[in-house]
Amino acid sequence: MPTLLWFRRDLRLRDHPALAAAADSGEVLACFVLDPRLEASSGPRRLQFLGDSLRQLRADLDGRLLVTRGRPERQIPRIATEIGAASVHISEDFAPYGKRRDERVREALGSVPLVATGSPYLVSPGRVTKPDGSPYRVFTPFLRQWREVGWRAPAKSGAASARWLDPTDVDVAQCEIPDPGAALDLAAGESAALAQWERFAGEALKRYGDDRNRPDLPGTSRMSAYLKFGTIHPRTLVAGLDTGSPGAQAYVRELAFRDFYADVLHHWPASSWRNWNSDFDAIQTDTGAEAKRRFESWKAGRTGFPFVDAGMRQLRETGFMHNRVRMTVASFLVKDLHLPWQWGAEWFLEQLVDGDMANNQHGWQWCAGCGTDAAPYFRVFNPTKQGEKFDPAGDYIRRWVPELRSVDDAHLRKGERPQGYPEPIVDHGTERAEALRRYQSL
């Protein structure tokens, strides 16, 4: 009997356990359901990356990908009934929305099983636990146990041997793949992901431990968007790595952080928008008219702090921001402007191509001090010193802030500002003291 392979955050053919499971069961119809609710919450660049990835997947399948729009709990049972599917195969989703959606689909399928094989992670949420079975709340002990649990080798591809059904023979309305016309600075799709990883692993990985905090250097892998949409699996990245090298060790540790935040969100789903540490619910934040004006300055990259402005403009223009800069601009919003972290998290999700609920929300809470393993609340990033340390020549700032391209000191330490570039919207020293006062009042 035929099976239905429902693609979601796994838009690839290699190292795909759910595909292999579906191919072992019979003829396979590949499908993707454009969920209007997820479309509405995706910014144009993320939607563009999704669309480009789907077009590449369809091409890799020689056109045998059914793309339809609608609520999955209606569309998946409809397609399964149409082809007489014996089962529906998926990669498991652990995010709050994904779990609720899959439960609705499972119920609507009735006697047709929804079979989950594999996940988007090296170690799936829920597998790394303390000896008593409870989840970890701190990253370092999680990391030790995560290494002990380990992960499987890449799955053998079943794409070549699978007997793919032709979607044109299925009486289900297909739709156009999204193409909002947004410019991307990164090619999408599985082949692009593999090529990008090969470029990074060939040379830059050796220097990753030293260069990963430098936004002025090409020191990061740029794999986050590919991992977000599953055009490559993290197992593929670590397979064959010399984990004894400092660069590889540092990179694998970042993948462990990705798994940790997914695990945290899995166990505490309310933390997607609420403080994981509820003690911080009482923190005083600014939400009035002046706060909103400062928020708009932050979004536009017009704060008068060059390193912050460079990051915010990079985000607006490309849908990407270097991780060191993400931490700096997040600290600035929460501890210099005293705004709710949720405001910044929502803006990031709207702009980022790699916007991921677990990574984004818990990265923001790390900066705000209200999440797991958070930096001490009294740590406040100095935006000028962050720029001086991680962009010492000011090359990153000059790239994204045109007003500062001709100045000798892009960090503006002497206070001489070119015409057209704003004065600082706050005094960092004053606001740092105010932030500490608010935290200490809890």
C-alpha cells in the first residue's frame, strides 16, 4: 500500500530517517502543506527561503512533490484518503505549535498511523535527562550527558530506491510555492547547504574557536537557516569531523546549545513567550510612548551606538545577524532601553531567515537574565566596548553604517559624529545603573 511522506522542517533527500521509513513501506507520495498560520507569522525573507528550498526539493524529486495550502489537520487526512495511504511519515516536531498540530492531525487520521522517525536535532528533546528522569535546567551538565547519550550515524538515503507517486495523479488542489520576491544573501536548498558546509569545513572551521565572535570576519558557518528548514541534518555536519580539534569542538558545542534550547522549550512550552524564571515576572519594563519611540530607533538601527546600529541594519537588509551582535543588541534593548524582551524576540522572528522559536526565545531570555543558564542579571553588555573588542578596526560597522565609512574611528570614542548620524538615544552608564536598580529590586 502507498505511504504519504509529509515534509516539514526536513526539506532534503539525504540523511532523512522518515523518508527511509516511508520508502520501506511502499510507494511514496511526497507532500508539503503550506499552513496559513505559519505563512502569516513568517517574514518575507523566511518565506522566500522556504519557497526556494521547496522549489529545489521539487526539482530533486523530478517534480514529484505535491504542494497544497490549508490546515494540515484537514489536508493530510484528505490526501491520505485519496491515495489510500497505509501510513503517514514525518520527522518529529517538538515545538509547542508543531506538537499541537501533529496531535490534531493524528486524531483526524483515525486508523491511519502518523509515524514519526527522527527529528531535526542531533539528540532529540527528552532523551537527555538527569538520573531521576527530570530535564536539565543548566547547559553545562546537559552538555556532559548529551555527549554520553550521543547520536546515530547519518541515515542511508532511501530517495533513489523509493517508488515515488506522481502528484498529478492525485485529486488534491495544488498551490503555487511562495515567491515573495525578497532578496536573500544565501542560496536555499539541499545542494546549497552541502556546498556551504563544504566551504566552511574546508578552511574556516579550523579557526572557528577564535573567529566565531568576530562579525568583521567570515568566521561562522552560516548553516543556521539550513538547519532551521532541515535542508541539511546536523548529523551530516558532524559526520567525519575531527572532534579533537579546537574548532570542531567549539562548533559541536554550539550544536549542543541548539539541542539544549529545543529540550527546554519541549519541557517548558510556555517559555516561548513567558519568562522561564517566573521570578522575573515582576521586573519593571518601559512600555509607554517614549519606550515605543526608542524601540523604533532600535529597529531602524538609529540608536547612535555604532555596533548596535550595524547589527540592526544588517538584520533589516539581509535577514541575518551575527550571533555576537545578536547578544549585544538584545542586551541593549533589555538593559539600556528597559523594554520587554518579547518585543525584541518578535522583531527578530519577523526579520530572521533562521528564526527558530527555541533558539530565538531562549537566546533572548539568556540576555534578559530570566531564562535557563542565564548570564548573571548584573552583566550588562557595554555596546561600545563590545564593538571595540569584536570589531577592532570597525570594518563591520563601516559595512552596515554608511554614515561612518569615512570616519577614522568607527566606534566614535572621541564623540565626533558625522552629519546625519544620530546622537546616542541614551547614556549607557546611566541606564546600566538603572537596570541594576530594577533587577536588585526584585
